[in-house]
Amino acid sequence: MGASLASHLIFLLWFFASTVSLSFFKAESNVFCNEKEKQALLSLKRGLTDPENVLSSWSDHEDCCRWEGVHCDNKTGQVTELSVNSAGGEVSSSLLELEHLNYLDLSHNNFNCTRIPSFLGSMGSLTHLDLSGANFCGLIPHQLGNLSSLRYLSLEYNPGIYVDNLRWMSGLSAIQYLILSSADLHREDDWVQIMSKFPSLSELRLSGCQLNSLNPSLGFVNFTSVTSLDLSSNNFNHEIPNWFSNLSTSLSALELDSASLKGEIPPSIFNYQKLEYLILDDNYQLTGTIPESIGQIQHLRFLDLNDNSISGSIPSSIGNLSSMEILFLHHNKLNGTVPKSLGLLSSLVSLGIYDNSLTGTLGEEHFSKLLHLKELGISHNAHLFLNVNSNWVPPFQLTEALMSSCKVGPKFPTWLQTQRFLRVLDMSKTEISDKVPSWFWNWTSNIETINLSNNHIEGDVSDVLLNSSVLNLRSNQFKGQMPQISANVKELNIADNLLSGPISTFMCQKKNRENELEVLDASNNHLFGELSHCWRYWESLKHLNLGSNSLIGRIPNSMGSLANLISLRLQNNTISGEIPSSLKNCLQIEFIDMGENHLLGTIPLWIGEMTSLLIFRLRSNEFKGHIPQQICQLTHLRVLDLANNSLSGPIPKCLKNISAMAFPDPDIVTFSYGKFGFDYDFVYDGNNLMLVPKGHKLEYEKNLAFVKSIDLSCNNLNGSIPTEISVLFELNFLNLSENHLMGNIPEKFGSMKQLESVDLSRNNLSGEIPPSMSNLTFLSYLDLSYNNLSGRIPSSTQLQSFDAARYIGNPQLCGDPLPKKCTIEEESLNRSRIGKTDDDSEISSFYISMAVGFIASFWAVCGALFFNRTWRHTYFRFLDGTKDWLLEKLCSCNLSKWKASS
């Protein structure tokens, strides 16, 4: 009986559930969208552009509740949610017909910098409004403050929008999520007080809003309901205020990165025990230490303090942060040893402690439980030693390992071969002095970027096939012939090694013909032979450096096929012949260095067509003829070095047209190439340059971008130094020594106030040293010796600071620092000629102006009297009358005196 009753009950329940379900689906199937709202949506569509056909389902013949992005109430059929993305055009006011719409998403559209429609403030049912990334511009309409039911408002990523004030926001009484990032809010000074009055505010994002104050004078701010606060990318330029200690105890995310904060990080920041994200990076003036109390934030998953000035040691309590996934402490001033408790962070994925002053040993215990570690950055801690056993098997599988400029050697680390997913490996400057292991090259086949430069790694690479996209093997002891490369290789820097063999074998090898190589630097090796004729297989090359080898022969015409070439360096070889005209096809070239060879002929006239050229160095060759005027067309040229050739003729006056040497740079020129790991630059550093700016050779690398130099020394140039070069106001180094130049040093030579080095020695220059040279306050090297200069050396801090040897060989030159004192005649000559300073010139101009004014006034009066008879008679009658009056007064005065005396 009981069983039968239970069976009946189960049946009845099943029947009831089935009936309800059927009625539900029946009701749902009979619900259609409201016709009025459908027409409103079609009106909206007509005003929009739809390049990606996201509105293709919006048809008059279809139920609008089934349209893409439209959601209706299951019972009434009225539209409650609307999402339109990837469209453009204009937002129609027909949206007002959607009276029950509570969710509106118009994000990620392109509304062509039109204003946010003010009628949106009349859609009183809205609880969710997302206009982010929609390319709106102009004033945010105050009418949005009427949306008293709104809980979510996002206007971020519309960089053209702004507010005149925020008082209208007081009407948003229900707001919980307020996202205004990239809107311009700088006109509202009281934004903190206004935002703190929202009783339910949970998330506030004001990144990049041009805010300039956190109102540090406020003692208390009521952000007690806020769980996520983003004020990053603003310009506060003051300390973190005390009111940050009053934030919600439920705070889970605090982002203050790139906010120009300074001073010490308040310890209270580390007291929010529910924090999951704490991001304070990129505030260079932010100081202080990481307190031990940080270990209490047990939910912390993301801690980013990089690019600050934080000092002290890493606290051992950091090992308590078992939820930590990202730990970025790099680019600070941290010191001391790394705590072994770091090895307890079992959730850690990315660790960045590079660019600090950490010391001591990193051993196996530091990594014992880092099972999920993918990115390891310990570079640039010169006294940090990675010391593990040769048979160590790490618990992790890395994708990036950055260990540059800390001690890893002397043995090659064998634990690397356990890493199967590594994509970036940097072990440059790690004191490895060992033979590369036999497994290494095959193991690297899947690694994208490898940097082993500046070590003492040995090995024969003749039979090695390189497959990584970027390889920097510079400054080691690799030997044998050039390695083979696959089509994956984009950059190969194998300079400063012991490679030998003919370069043509590498260039013409069949396996290398399918290459996509963009950078090849094999300089400073022992490669020999002629440059090959296989350059047509290397058309992807952008940077080529084969300098300082033993290459011979001519530059082949096929090099002109390198249309993408940016830098060409063949310096310090034994290359001969003329520069082939085919190179004029390399119109993108910026850097040419063919110095220290046996090139001959004349400098080609077509060089003027290489308008992108920044560096042009043909030093120490056998070029003859004149310096072509076409060089003056290279307006971007920064370094011109034609020294030690047999060039003749005058220095071109048109050098004044090289505007890069005359005007400050609008942008800093860089020669870097490539990107590598975290925010770590992998710079192609092959664009170093040997110059002779101060009497001896200097190699410029990273600071090459700031050099502007002309070196025409050791040639047969004649004529005078053109006065026109005095307009090269940005020139740093000028060397015209050991030529046959005559005449005076240009009077305005001192206008080139950026000059640091001037060498005019061993010419036939005459006359006085122009007084304007005393304006060269940056001058640290000067040589005027062995000319025919005369007179007194102008007085200045700079000119008297040089050794007398810089002036010898000028018998008629006198004054400090020469032992020869100036005679009275020379002093007089100096005062009358050299002593004409700018002040003297101004005084002379004053008297000349007075004289001209007097002459003009005199002839204005006398000329009028001479040519106008009536004026002349009137004037002389006036003079006669004045004379008679004076005589009468004089006689009367004398008569009175006579009577008084008698």
C-alpha cells in the first residue's frame, strides 16, 4: 500500500512538472517583441554604419527578440537588454521608445568623435550603461546624472571626452561600478569628495584622467565600500595621502602605477588583508621599504613595485604569500640577500627581481616549491650568484630565463636542458668560461631568443644549424667557419669571436639561400676572401656588419639588391676599388661605414640621393677629387668622416644646409633593434662607431645618438674655412687639421656653442683668433697649433685652460697660456681689433645712429629753407627780430648797471 501511494505521488509530481514545462515553453514560443520597439530598433539601425555586418539579423521580417544583441523579457516580450558593438554612425533618439531597457552596451564602436547623446539621461530604467571605447568626444552630458537607478557606468577609452565639473554625478545614488578611465577630469578639484559620497560604490576606475591631486589635506575619505580602486597614469606629484589608511577593509585591488607619486610608501598600504592586486610600479620617486607585515596579505596574487626607488631587503615574510602569482620588484634599489622563503611561493608564475643590488647566493632551496614558475628575471644583480648542483632538476618549466649580468658560471648550467618550453634565454655577462655542451644547439632549436654574449664560451660552430629567431653570441671564443642558419633566424650577432674561413662559403651556401635574416654582425673575426656575388639571396637584410675581418676585393654590384638595408659596415678590411653605383638602390640606408680600407676614386655624386643617411664614414681610404656638393643634400646627416684620404679643393659652403647639425633634434635618434623578455630590451648593439674627436680614438655605442661630428682632417683641402659653417649650432666635434686651409678663422666661429672639440692644427690659417671663440663654454679639446695665427689669445675660462702645446707653431701669437707675453703694440692691436667685443659694437652702433640722425635732421631743416623762398625770408626775418631784441635787452641791462655804479 505504501509503495503504491509513493508511486502515485511520483507520477503526480512528474505530471505537474511536465505540464508546467510545456506551458512555459508554450508561453515563451508565443512571446514576440513589441512592434513599437521593433521599429525603434530598425530606426537605430538606419542611423548606424555596420562594416562587419553585426546587425545582419536585424530584419523587419524577423522577431526582434531573436536579433543579435537584443534580449527581451520572457513574459512581456519587451526589450530589456541591447548590445551593439563594432558599428559606427549616429545613435538615434529612437532608443527612448525602449521604455523597459535596463542594459545598454554601445562599447567598442566608432561614433566619429560625436558627443555622448544627452537623451540617454532620460532612459530612467537603465541600470547598466557601457559606452567604453566608442570614440565619443566632447563634454560628458550632465543629464547622465538623472539615471538614479544606474548601477554600472563605463565611459573609459574615449580620450576626447571631458567634464567641466562632477556635481551632476550626485544623482547617481545607486552607482556601484564607475569607470571613467582616460576621460579628462582635471577641471574638477573636488573629485575625491564627490566620489566618496556614493554609498554603494564598489569599483572606481579613473586611470589616465589627468588628475593632479589626491587632496592630501583631507583627513578622512569615505571609500569604505570600495573594493577596487584604480588611479593609475595620473600626475599627482605628491606623497600618498594619509586617507588611504581609511579605505575599505574589503579592498581587493589598488592600482597607483605611473601616477608620479613620491615619498615613502605608507606602511598602512600593506595592511589590507584582502588585497589581491597591489600595483605601484613606475613611480620613480617612490621610496621606502617593503615591511615584514606584507606577509599578512595572504590573498595577494599580484604585487608590482617595479620602476621605483624602494630600498632595503626583501622581507622573509614574503614566503607566507601562498597565493602570489606575479611578483615584480625589478628596477629598484633593493639590497641584501634573497630570502629562502621565496621558494615557498607555490603559485608563483612570474618573478622579476632584476636591476637591483641584491647579493649572496640563489640556491636550490630558493626554487624548491616554485612548481608553476614560467618567467624568471634575476639579471643585473652583479653580486648575485646562481649556485646549484650540476645534476639539479628544477621543479618548474620556464618560458623566459633572464640571468644577464649576475654570476652563473664558470661552468655552463646543465639544468637548462630540463627546460622544454623555454622561449627566451639571456645569459650574457654571466662569467661562463666553459665549452658549450654537445646537447646545447639541438636543445635551442625551439628557443626564440638567445643571448650568450660577453662570456668565454668555447666551441666549434662550423656544423651547427641555428634555428632561433634572435641570437646574440657576441664576444665569446666560438671558432670554425660561420654556422648554418634556418629560415627562422632574423638576427645573428656573432661578432668578436674566433671565426675563420671565406665569407663566400656562408653567403652562397645552398642551405642558407632561403634565409629571412634581417641582422648579420660577424665583425671582429678572422673571416677572409672576397665578398660574394650571392647577395640576391639576402634581400631581407637591414643591418650588415662585416667590419674588422680580412676581406679583400671589390664591393660587388649585387649588394645593390639589398633594398631594405639600413646600415652597411665594411670598415677595417682590405677592400679595394670604387664604391659601386648599384648601392644607390639602397634608399633606406642610414649608416655607411667603409673606413680603413683601400677604396679609391671619387666620392660618388649619387650619395646625395641617400636622403635618410645619418652616418657617413669613409675614413682612411684613397679617395681623391673634391668633396661633392651633393653631400649637402643629406640634411639628416649627423656624422661626416672623410678624414685621411687625398681629397682636394675647398670645403663646400653648402654644409650649412645639413639641418641636423644646425638645429636641435625634434626626436632622439636611436639605433636599437629588437625586443626581448618582460620589459627587457634586447638591443642590437652593432651600431658602434670609431671616431677621433679629441685627438685619439673613441668608440661610441649607446651615446652615438647624441653625436654630431665633421672630420675632414688629413686631406689636401685648400681655400678658407667657409664662414657659412658657423650656423651649424648643434655641431659637437669639428676636425679640419692637416690640410692646406688659409685665411682667417670665421669671425662667428663661437656661434657653434655646442662644440666640445675643435682641431684646426697644421694648416696655413692666419689673423687673430676670433674673440667669439671665448663663447665655447663646452670646449674640452682645442688644437690651433702650427698655423700663422697672430695677436693675443682672447681671454676666457676655456681658452686659457688648454696646454700651451695647443697653440705652438704660431710665432706671432701671444698671451696665456703661451710663455710669450704680448708687447705694447700687440696689446694696442688687440684692443683696436680683437678687443671689439659685442658691447663695443653696440656703442659704435649708438654713435653711428646719432650721427645719421643729426645729419638727417640738419638737412630736413636747411633743405626746406634752401628750396622754399617764403620760408627762407620768414626764417631770416625771425632771426633779425630775435637779434634786435637780444641787443636791446643787453644794452638796457648794461645801462642800468652803469647808473647804479655812478
